[in-house]
Amino acid sequence: MDPLSTRQPVLLAINSHDPSGGAGLTADIETAASVGCHCVSAITALNVRDTQNLKDRQSTDSNLLIEQTRSALEDSEVTAIKLGDIASVAQAEAIHTILVDYPEIPVVLDPVLRPAEDGDVDAAVRLLLLPRATIGILSLEHVQQLANCGDTLNARVQELLEFGCEHLLVTNACHEHNKMVNRLFSDRGVSKEYTWELLPQVFHGAGSTLSAAVAAYLAHGFDLFEALQQGQQFTWQALARARRLGMGCLIPDRMYWCRRN
């Protein structure tokens, strides 16, 4: 046995680069490290943005994305995959092909839905990536953007579940007396509600932190429900200790637990 080997879980993050450090791969890597995982990565796009606005971006060629992803999967024993910013339809097709080859690895889908030059990314996420996801983590806005019909949240979510994803966590599904409620849906409706104290600040990277944390706990071997509970708890603590490191939104402190204060 190699004396330098380790049983540290390996998480693969497929996401864009955010130079502000708030979201994207930086959030994935920080979160994975904080939860005790090693993060390998594949870059889908290079963004020009700060803590306030996205200014420009350049997507990665799908062939290069395939090479990045397969090199990580073939070199390390990846035990969970987190999907974030999918920058083109060609990228969605490439990632789908790879996920088909690794059906045993749990997948957390937290899509960033922006227009692409090569077609309808929303449709590609619905048709190609949702069916391969262990769980999708979506905001209310993303549910509305991905669903084609339905007058209520429940109807829209059920439409998305019909594409093959077994579970969808809808964040900030409603507010109740200074509380924020996240709802977990399955084909039977609402499976569970998670209620958290509503924090008044505006954050950059909250969703990235949550999806990476859930993926990291899955990488450790937690079952889905425990990973969701622990991932949300980690995220709330990181948001409660968020810092103003730029001139815009607060950035979650994903290493909060190791600060003296």
C-alpha cells in the first residue's frame, strides 16, 4: 500500500471561473476543502466579473472541457460531481456523454442559466442533465425559467421531475416570519421543508456554496437527506459570517469554523 495514499474523498466540480472569489470554482474548492474533500475541476467559462456584476465571459470549447473532465475522472477516484455554470449546448452534450459513463457517481446539478450562442441551454439542461442528476438545486427563478408550463410552483417542479431527476431542492421557496424555507420535492410532492433564519444581507456565492457543500457530503458517503441537512447548515453558517471583501455583495466565509473569533 502506498504510504502517501489517503482516503480523503474527491469531488469533481464542473463550473466557471469567477475572479471575485464569490462563486464558481473558487466557491466549490473552498467549500470542498472546508468539508474535508479534495476538489478536482473542469472550467466551463472564464468570467469577467466582480462582487456586483458580470461584465464579460468566454466559454470553453467542448472538446477541451471533455479532456479536462476525463483527465480528472481517470486519474482520481471521484465520489461526487457538482455541475454549475454550463456555458453552451455543446458543453451540456459533452457532460451528458461523460455522466452516462459514470452512472454510479452522485451528481448535484446547480445550473447557471445564461444565454448561449449555440442554442437553448435551458432545454439542454432539462433534456440532458436533469435526468442524470441525483438532485437538482434550483432557485425560484430557475424553476420558472426551466419549466415550460404550470401556474404554481408545485406544477412547475413536477414538470421538471418528469425529465428524470428524482429530487429537486427549491431554495427560498417562501418566507415565513423572518424565516426562509427551502423545499425538497419528489414525484410525490413536497418531501421535506427546511426552515432557516432569514439573513438580511445580499450575498454572492450562496447557491454555489450550498450545492458544493451537498456534493461534498455526498462524496463522504452521506445519504442524500443527511447531505442536504448538513449542506444547508454549513451554508447558513458561512452566510451568517459573510464578509464585505469587495464593493458589492457579501462573500460567504466558507472557512468560518477555523477562525478564532
